[in-house]
Amino acid sequence: MSLTRTLTLLVTSTVLLIALIAAAWSYVESNHELEELFDAELAQSTRIVQGLVRHLADTQSLEQLPQTLRETLTLSIAEDIDPEADGDEILPGGAGHKYEKKLAFEVWTPDRIPLLDTLNADDAGVLAPGYSWTESRGYRWRVFTLKDAATGFWIRTAQREALREELSQELALGNVLPLLLALPLLLLAASAAIRIGLRPLLRLERHIRNMAPERIHPLDDRQAPKEVAGLVQAVNSMLKRLNQALERERRFSADAAHELRTPLAALRLNLEKACDSNPQQFNTLVQSVDRMTHLVEQMLLLNRVDSGADFSPQHHNLSEILEQSIADVAPLALKKNIEPVLQDDVGEALMCCHNALVTTLMRSLLANAIQYSPQHTVVETRLAPSADGYHVTVCDQGPGIATADRERALSRFVRLDQRIGGGAGLGLAIARRIAELHGGQLTLNTRPDGQTGLCVSLWLPARTALCDNTAMVSGDSER
């Protein structure tokens, strides 16, 4: 679950809900105010017609009134103009406004004789002062009726309901449309604001993600928000306990392996003396002691690699490291009549690495290949350029490792074939750990030529800038 996405949805949903409630309330209130305004205009129009009728009644006869009222209050437009059509609300030629067709006027004498009737409503025979609703020509009309006390004439003004609804809908659309148009901007603004607000948490996440087991340090709680200050303190307390536990484990491994060196050396000296008198009886014991001594040395090396102690990379030529490593394992190869072959496609493979660790890595891979290869075979080593680094492959002609067992073979203290060699199952694990310490990758593959055997593939990055930065930092610290 994404906290940013959740907060963005909650904020925008809340704002949208409140805005919709406000828009609905605004629509209801605006519609009510419009009804009041329309009713007031309707009454005002009726009183204007009342004044007109009073004036005409004093100056014209009853027979002339209908014609004068019709000419004055009825919209007269050309036949080719449709006032109901969409488009400009102002009619062409100065004919007027199309809303005039949605207004109607009625005038009756005191004897209920119609002088003007543009509405033709069904309730013309029942007149009562005030506001009411009526039906005419399939439309619903809002009417206001009054009786002139001076002349006795009945006067009524009507307004079509569709006119009121149209104006109300336009007003509601005017309230909601800006909100709908602004909603995408609101989503972007809310998401950006939440991301900015959660930036301190992202910094804490990066610090924890980039923290290595050999370099555990507390988080800086000064940059943490107050809401997560307690969480940061709890994490720091846990990191402190974890660092102490790892330190105890490393110290125990180093101390145990170191303390075993002296008694093992003394035991071997005594066994060598005993071998002089009875070599057949004590030869197996000497081999066991040698194997135990080798295990102790590997445990010390593994502890050193895991702790990252004295890891100060410098510029080295990987080609020279490979040549020296092959020379170091040459005695092992001669014992089994194995020929180590180096194919260097680079020449000068300059990279930033720890010379002793990479040399140990290469010797371990070559020693494993020689150990598991039959006599009178070839161990091929190839150095080739790769993307941002170098690719090293060591291929033997031994029994190989099944695909399902390759990942397990890279684990610690795992020996797939107990009958071959005298190791403790730490060689490949140490090699992979050294590769990871340099930012590289070690994998086990099948020989590409289809022959029996195993190819160990190693990729190491060049990363020459790392040595430059390290040198710069060292120089600054010295100054």
C-alpha cells in the first residue's frame, strides 16, 4: 500500500465531496433565489401592464384596446425566424430576444371579456389574485394575477417554466464546471504537496536501504518529522542492538579461529614427529589437521570479508592479477598434469579493487577448477571486456554441477561431492562474497562448447571513479 497514493485519494475525495456538497447547496439556494427574482419580475411586469392598461383605458375606447395591447405586448417577428432555435439569444434584425416568446400577457374586462390573451390557458375562467401555476400549449407556466382597483380590469402575466429551469441549469453548470475542470489540477497539486511532505521519510528510507551489515549507523532523527520521531528512535535502538549482536558474532568467529591456530600448529608438529617413526599410522591424522588448519584460515578470511575491514580499493590491472593467480596455483596443476590456459582479450584491464581480496577470489576459483578436474585436462581462463567492467570465466572439464544444485553450491559449508577434495565448502561462498563486496556478480554455468565441466562466470565493474573519490577523501582527512 502506498501512503502517497492513499493520502492523495483521501484528500482529493474529501475535497471533491465537500465541493459537490457546496455546489449542491449553492444550486438549491441559487434556484430558490432565482424563483424569488423571477416572481418579483413577474409581479413587476404585471404592474407595468396595469399602468399601460390604465393609460389606454383613459384615451381609447374599449373596441380599440385589444388592437393596441396586441401591437404593444406581442412579439412580432418574421416567419423565417425560429425563436426556439439554438444560437444567439438576440434575434436578428433587432426583432428582440428569443425569451420574449416565453412570456405571455392576458387582460380581461371587469366582465371577464378577454382584451388580450397570448397564453390561452385552461383556467382563464377562474381568476384569483396572486401567484399560481397553469397549463397551456403543453407547457407549464408561472402566472401572477391582479385586479386593477381603479379600472376593474384583470391583468395576468405568465412565464414559461422552461425559462426558469434553463437559467437554473446554466447557473448550476457554472458552479460545477470550474470545479470539474480544476479537479485534475487539484489531484496534481495534492500529490505534489504530499510527496514534498513525505520527502523526509524517503530520505530515511534511502539511508536504511543503503545501510550495509558491516556499516550500521543510527539514523539522523533531526531530519525526521515529529510524527515519526518515536519510530526513528525505536529503529535506532534496534540498529544498535543489531550492531552489537553482529559485532559479537564477528569477534567470536575471529577469536575462535585465531585461538585455534596455535594448538593446531603444535598438534601438527607432534604428528610430524610421530610420522617419522610410523608414517602409515599418522599420515591420515596429518591430513585431517591440514584440512582443519585450512578451514580456520578460510573462516578468518570469511570473517574479514564479511566485516569489510581494511577495504580500501585502489587502481590495479586485472590482467596482472590473473597471471599472478595462475602462477600461484601452478604447483597444484603440475601435480595432476593439468594445463592452466589464460586468454586475455583486454591486455590492460584497469579497475578499482582490493588487490589481496581479488587475488584470493581468483586463486579460489582456479584451485576449485583444478581440484575437480581429472588429470591431463585443461583449465581455461578468459578475460574479456564487458559493459562498464570486465568478464572473467574459469572453465574446467570436471563432473560439473547440476542446475538445481548451483545456488546451493554457492552457500557456506556446502560440499556436493564429499569424495573429491578436502575443502570445507567455503571457497565459492568466499569468492561470491568478495565479488559482491566489489559490486560484481558470480554465477555458475554450463560449458558453452557442450563438453562436460563447469564454467564459473565473474563480472567485476571497473568503477575507477571510486578510487579517485577514496583518494580525495583520504587526502582531505590527512590535511
